[in-house]
Amino acid sequence: MSRLDSFIRRMTSQKTLLEFLVDKVNEVDGPILELGLGNGRTYDHLREIYPNKEIFVFDFAMDCHPSCAPDAHHMILGNIRDTLVFCGPRIGAKASFAHIDIGSADPTNDLATASWLAPSIDAHMAVGGIILCALELNLPNYETLKKPDGIHRGRYHIYRKTSEA
């Protein structure tokens, strides 16, 4: 498969899953966490499908199209591993949804990321909150949700928090 075909499949899956989860996410109070701004396409889509939710974005730099840039209060700059630990007072509530797009495509690096990410993101999620992540996370107090048809196995993982750890 060409890299273009792989990219198109990934973006199509991402859009399908984001929209599939809207009703479930809206059942839970709290902001949305977007880990990995990139060029801002997903953040822009989240603003559109969640017009009544605050969205906090984490990345080490803001390098997106100006129309897709969060305001200064909602953009948390720095190493996500560090900023995620201390963001609670700024966010002000447990999150209803976290979209995590920080994988590297290097299996060793992704395993290392997943090991620190799981406990850090868990600390900021509301019971009932949902995580959509390309990385497989070890989250014992979460259930894995079934994906809609057409999403390739291993492409994304959906977790819903069932209890506090």
C-alpha cells in the first residue's frame, strides 16, 4: 500500500471514529483533550462536532494553519509528558474525551510513550470519559469499545473509563 493510500485510510478512520463517538462523549460533562495539534485539522473538526465543549490542545509547538489555532488559554505548549501531569488547574475539570495522536510509528518509542501516557491521561479523565488513541494503552479501569465496521484492526483503540483507579 502506498503512503498516500495509508494516509487516506488513517484520516478516513479518524473522521469516522470521531463522529461515531459524539453522542457517547456528549453524555459526559467535561472538556476535551487533544494531544497532538499537528497541522490542526483534527482540532478544527473537533470544534465543529463539539461546539459546546471546551477543547484543550497539547503539543510541543504550534505549527498549524492560523484558522486552526487554539487561543492561548486552550493551547498548552511543551513536552506533553510534562505538561499533561500539571494541567489539572488550567483545565479545571476531568475530561469527557481525549483524542491522542502522538504515535511515532516506531514500535519501541510507541511502547515507551504508552507506558507514561496511560497513567497520565487516566488522571484527567472523568468516569464515563472516552479515549480515542492510535496507541494501545494499558488502562485496567477502562473498557474497550467496539469500533464501527470499516475500521482496520489495530488502527485505533477506543477506551471508556468505568471507575477511578
